[in-house]
Amino acid sequence: MFNKILISNRGEIAIRVMRACRELGVSTVAVYSEADKNALFAKYAEEAVYIGPSPSSQSYLKIDNIIKAARETNAEAIHPGYGFLSENTLFAKACEENGIVFIGPPHEAIDAMGSKITARRTMKNAGVPIVPGIEEGVSDPDEAVDIADSIGYPVILKPAAGGGGIGMKIVNGREELMPALASSQSVARSAFADDTIYIEKYLAEPRHIEFQIMADRKGNTIHLSDRECSIQRRHQKLIEESPSPVMTEELRENMGSIAVKAAKAIGYVSAGTVEFMYSQGDFYFLEMNTRLQVEHPITEMVTGVDLAKEQILIASGEDLGYSQDDINIHGWAIECRINAEDPLNDFTPSPGKIKRYRSPGGPGIRVDSGVYTGYVIPPYYDSLISKLVAHGRNRKEAIARMERALYEYIIVPLKTNIFFHKAVLRNERFRRGDINTHFIVEENILESVKEVTERDYEKGASLASVLDADTRKIAAISAAVGSYMSQSKGGSKV
């Protein structure tokens, strides 16, 4: 086992990994930018190293600075979390070249799945079902027309080097193709420095279903069941649940075995996610995320497996601690991503200072967060405040607990998407499990957000006033204690 691990990430995921390390008896090193000097994760770790100015390009994406921090603190391994450098082949290689263990898959596996085109080709050769489309990039407009005509509309354009839905365009007819192609290429060029685009058939009423996988260095590979991730805005997930409402035991066994097959095809090691699109009874490989996912807590809640710990143990050379027969689903879990953003203003980020904060609790509730009262959410990074997870005996209870937790959550004065989540959970179609990736638009959810009852606002204000009173009391007591201690000669220091 490692003695010390550096976490090359920030916010709640840094704390999540540090918690796993603490339970394993492993010391941790945080790296932080100027904007994060007062962040909770930087205080939680045993050591913290400054790595650069606030923009991620000058700090969290600076491979040399992170490697230097690891060497100076004698960290034996680096956990990349998700985002930033977690799926960066050069970073994985740099760790290897400096004698530092990268807690994740080998760089060859990252390479194999890094390009969607390469991933499609690899999966097709391995016998994994893929969405009808092409395995080559396209840039010539005339070629794009011929390809789209042969596949049949609607089609979707995707940047080959991209992720997170960035640059994707749905095209319903030939007249839309040229503008969409130009736009997609422009975004891809700016975001990924690669304007290669590929074309796929766009599926009817698609559901986004993914399988968590885990593999050790000996090739032992298992899946840890499924997650439904269809509640999205601009191809980015907002609500996830496990298991999927559409799943049957037969379908789970089929899709799970395909996910394991996909992982083995690239010699995968560590935690990863194989993502599928499910449409009208059929499923197709979408992509593979070669890292821990934001939504990993719901899998942990229903399986009882600590995925972050398992990653660390495997990276230290241990065998996978579970067989496929050991994995069973217990109950239902739902995750709401609580973001500092305004759903009624095109989900525009809402950075700023949190003046009052109280997270929910009670039976079945888990909150993965890195914020606190007085914390300033910086404008430089993702707007995620926390991952709110509710677990119940079944889907109905999980939804009820999530609604109760959202009722309890106080974040003032920032705009958040809490009322968005309330609107989704109240929707009858969502309650039936009848969802797809167009759900937000089809159900006009944003209009429902506007119609959240006055009672919700009043109750939130009432709870916030109680919290404010408690905060004043605590501040007064702290001030009194501080005054007393400063006047007491020889008194103990707090």
C-alpha cells in the first residue's frame, strides 16, 4: 500500500478521494490554485502545494507543476479524480516516466478510448454493438452530405476528440447539415484543437445507460451494474439513478457482459464506465470514460463497494476484491448534481460567496461537497457545489427522500438548480421512469421551474432565517470564548 498520494484535482472529488485515503491510512497531498487557497479540500489534506494562478490552464492542467509537487512531497502515486488531466495520456505517461503510479488505467487504454472514432473502431472489431455511422472522420462538406444521406436522417455530428456534449449537433435534414458541420468544427477546433467530426445515426427516444466496470492488473474484470443518466441539458448529466427504470435482469446481464468485453478488449485496469445508448429495445456502445465518474456514489450506495478505495488498492498491486457473483443491488439510489447556475437563464453559472449554507441529512442521504458558509465559488471552474444522493428500499422511497433532502438544502444567496431538481422529481412522467435524453425539452421542465409554489420559497426563507440566527449565536459564542482566552493568562489555547 502507498504511504502518500497526491490528488491532482479540486473540490468535492478531491475530498472524496482523500476520505478513501484516510480510511486506508494513506497520507494525502492537495494541489491548489490561487482561487482555491481557502478551499476545504486544501485544508483537509495533510499537505497542500500551490501550483499556479486560478485559470486551470495555468494550474490544474500544468503537468510539470503537478509532477513537481508530487516529487517534492515524496508522493508515490497520483489520483486524478475526474476532469482536468484524468483522461490525459501525456499525464499518465509523465507519471510513469517519473516513477509515480497513476491511479487509473494504462495510457494505452486511455489512448484507445480517447478518440471516439478509434473507440468505435475498436469496439466494432471486438464485437460490441455500435450506433450506425462511420469509423472515419469527415471534413469535406460534399462527403458529409453523402455520408448523412446513406445513414439516413436524423444524424448527429460529434467531435472525435471531444466529450461532455461539446460541439455535438443534431441534424434533421440535408438543409441543416452544412451550417451544423461548420459550427461543430469551429467548436471542436476551439475546445480540442482538433476539428475532426464523425457522423452517427441519431436514435429515437434514446436513453443514456452506463455500466460501471472495475478491473485489476491480472485481467480480472467485473461490472457493478447500471446507471440511468438520461436527464441532461446540452448533453451534460444533471440527475442519475441506479438501477435504470428500464432495466431487466436479462438486459442487465447482456449489457453488463458487453461492458466487460469492451473493457477487456483494451486491457483496461482500474475504474471505468462503458456508456450505451438504449433505443426501442436495442442498445449501442456510445463511449468509454477511462476514470471515476461524477455519478459513482449511486453505484456505491446500491452495491456497497467503495470505488475510490478499490481504485487505490488495485493501483497498489492488489487483486480485485470482488467477483461478479459478489455484486448485488440493494435498493435504489438517485443523484442530483447541485450546481451554482441559473436554470431560467440558460443554466448560466452563478459564482459568488455562500453566505448561508446547510446541507441535508437524515436516513439514506449522502452529500459529497467541498463548500461551506463563507466560501466563494470561483468563476474559473465547473459550477458543481455538491453531489446530493438519496438511497431507498425502492425507487419510490429514493425519490421521496431526495425531495425531502432538496427541501432541507439551504444555499444563500447564489442561484442554484435546486428548484430545477424539485420540478423534475414532481413530474409524473419522471415518476413513471418514462424518460429519455430529451426529457427536459419535451416536458418543458423549465416552465415548471417557474411555477414552483410560493410555499417552497417561503419555507426556504424560513429555514434560512433559522440558520442565520444559529450562525449569529455561534459567532457570538466564538467571539466570547476568544475574548476570554485572550484575557486568561496561562490558559489553554484553542
